Amino acid sequence: MSLNRNEKAAVVSDVAAQAAKSQTLALAEYRGLTVEALNKLRVTARAQGVYLHVLKNTLARRAVAGTSFEAATDAMVGPLIYGFSEDAVAAAKVIADFAKTNDKLVIKGGAYGGKALDVNGVKALAAVPSKEVLLSQIAGLLMSPVQRTAAVLAALAQQKGGGAEAVAEEAPAAA
């Protein structure tokens, strides 16, 4: 069932709007995937905030023309599923994680920051921790010196005579 001209224009404008607010595009060939597996991939993608869509490549090329994803047009060959995400790693992560468990989904490429990504580039992008994980790691690094200082001060207080209790007992005796 093919789309008429107005429906194609609507698809192109919808995908172009999504591309305009996205940071990453990941492409994968879905040949041989069952409907059940494709639905599972879509549910996972939706939960991660990834816009996942099966598109005709000519429509996809028109939608990304003039955007930072235009660099990926060379990879737009064959039956592809397109994943756009506002998060820099979400689209790559969803597709790469699904490809690990399902050999029928083959990563073809993508784009990030105006540059085309090959298969290894998409996998490397997928290996980057999410924003929340990176922020928690930074917070942990910032907390580490404070925690070490507190531990050293507590150890010194213990060596000097038992901590705050000893100081409190000595204070009235000295007066």
C-alpha cells in the first residue's frame, strides 16, 4: 500500500520535525525480524524517548536534507528502521542493545554532531553511559575528597583520645 503525495509530505514533515529536535540518528536493517520482535523494539525505544520509524529511504533523505543528519544519507540503503533521539546516546543504545539479542537487526550507521557514523561508531556511541549515570559519577567524584577528609578527621579524633566525648570531659576539668 503506497502513500499518496499528501501523505508522503506529512511523513516527511513529521520526520523533519523530529530530526530538528534530535541529536542522534541510528539506522538499522530489520530484514527478517518478526512483528513481535519489532513491536518489542518499539516499546523499548518509546520507553527510552527514542522516535523509531520504518521509512522509505527517499522520504528519509528528503526529511533530513539540510539537517545535521544529512551526512548519513549514504547509509540509507535497504529496508531500514530509523531511530532519532534528543538524548545523545539513547537511539544508538536502544538499537545496539536490541541487536545484541537479535541477530536479524543489523546496525548500518547513523549520524551525530553533523558527522556520519559507521557501525563501530554507533556501537561506540551506545557504550557511552547515559547523562544520569555520568552526572552520578561526577557527583561521586566530587564527594570522594570530602568523605576522605571526614574519615581522616574522625581517625585523628579517635587517636587524640576518643573523639568528642574526651574533649567534652577535658573541658570542665581544665576550667
